[in-house]
Amino acid sequence: MPSDTTPALFGPGQTLGGRYRLERALAHGSVTSLFTARDLTSGSEVAVKVLQPQLTSDETMVQRFLQEARCATAVSHPHVAVVLGSGTELAPIGDGVQVPYLVEELLHGQTLRERLVSGNPRLPAGEAVELLVPVAAALELLHRGHIIHRDLKPENLFLTEIGGRPGLKLLDFGLSKVKSGPGRVVTRARSLLGSPLYSSPEQLRGDDDIDGRADQWSLGVVLFEVVAGRCPFRASTLYELIAQVLDSPAPPLDTLAPDAPPELTRVVARMLDREKRRRFPSMYAVQEALLDCSGHALDNGPPTVELRQQLTSVLVGPALPGTSDPAADSAAPEGGNPDGSGSRPRSSWLSRLWRRR
């Protein structure tokens, strides 16, 4: 979360819920403050995110904040940031205001955005594929749980060590949409949610029937950006950007990244089709398509079967009947994970990427 000058009423030395002692402020934003904290029960170091007290009177903001905990705990995957708990604490000043907070795993590393800004804004196609395939797998599990993230972007992908290898963790479920169950969707009618550069055409239009293919579009934009060094759409105003996304096709990836293999260019083009019915039917299908082209994208790197073995603990199999995204036009293609266990040592590019953080 980027730093901000917004004052925070909570600070180091205070204990929330009688258990989490705040130790160090990491960032203060207009919506939340983030701290490192000590769990006085287990002794472990955690991260605590606190909603700014002045927002507690906004029911929509409070519900979105609490929804982040519900969505993040609904699925267990190594590439989804872990929310350990939540609670409320009486604000140190004010008239009995209860301020909600989330307790999360403390991650060490940097966001993908910070990595791209601080280093080379482009990654070789093979590196991008290997980083983002597990994200596609994590999104597939979310979609099977009827959760749409809706705000996928480099700022919400955190580069850290996962199982002894660098990888990306999916963050920030505050704008997620829960598609089933008795709870209502926490949005403002016809409001523009998410980040326009990464938002699908149906999100920008304000359509009601948003499904997992909106996340697929966003992942396609991220993949395009990290390979080409820029987003597929560029405009000087929000109006121009929305017009481009709604009316113009995305440029082919290899026109801006000549070294991108044609197989990857075709996959990205399908992810960025303005007609969602022509995109991949599921994130499982995206995962499989990226793996199928990985042998071409990973120049002098591991072939597809070896990449599968490296990622075997994070890949997902085809959806069982009744578990796929109900709004998708068709089920995921048949197939499953290959046999294989364990993981190889870090490939050379991953080691270099991790050392440069």
C-alpha cells in the first residue's frame, strides 16, 4: 500500500483485540493503515491492516473492508495472501467508534509494480508466464468459490518467496464480488470499481453480469504489460481510455514485444477479446493455454512437462461438475495435472529476479 499523509489514530505500542501489539507503521493511506504487529498469543510477527476511523460511518466501505477477510479466507492457495483473522477495536478518540482491522501474514518483498518500476519494466516472455501461471490457478479456485477479484493489477500482486521460490501472491479483495449465497454484493450502483487500465469492457460499461472472465481480461493486461513494458491501451484522459477499451482491439503482443512467441501472442489476444464469450471459458483454461505455450516462451528453459512439475503444488485440475463459474458459457476443457511431485531448484532467471528485489 503506498504511503500517504493521512493521519492514523492507532500507532506502535497499542494492542488490538487484546492480542496484536502494533510495532511499526508500514504505510498510511486514505482508506487503511498497515502495521507490523506481534501476536501476543503465538509470538509470531504479523501484518495488521486498520480501516481509517473516519470511514467507519460509511457502511459500504466497512462492508468492503470486511469482505476482504471473507473472500481471502474462502480459498486456500499458496499464491493467495493469508488473512489470519479480523476484529474491531475502540478508537482511541471519538465517541465509542469501533474500528475494524484485519490480521494478515507478513510478507517480505515488493509488489510487482514496485519491481517493474525499480528494475527493467519488461520481463522475458518465459519469466512472465512462469510468474503468472500460478496466479491463474489461484483465480480459478476463487472463481469456483463464486468470488471475482475485480481489481487485479501489478499493485495487487506481491513478489515474495513461496515454497523456497520467488512467486506472486494475490492481494486486496476489497472490491471482490461474491456471486452466490444470501449476502448482497457490496457495490454502489453503476459505480466504476477497480483500476480502469486493467478493467474489462463489461466492468467499464457497468454491466451487472460480471463473472470470472473479467479477471481473465485483467490478467491478460498484466501479462501484456510485463512482456511489452506498457499496457495495451494508452490515453491521456479516462474518457479516451474507456473509449479505446470499448471500441478498439488490443494491439497484438508481438507488435510491441517482437521477441514474444506467436503462441503467447495468441493466448493474450484471446484473454483480451472485447467479447467475453470469445475469451477462455475459465481460468483453468488460461492456465492450460499458458502451460501449452510455455515451451515456446521459455527460451532455453524447461519444457512444458518440467514447468508443470515445478508448479505441481499450485496448479489446479479441471473443475468438478457444479464447481465452475456459473456465469461462464462453457465448462473448463478436459484434462488434469500430470504426475509429478516436489519441485526443482529455482531456475536461473528466478534466482536473478529474487536477488534483484
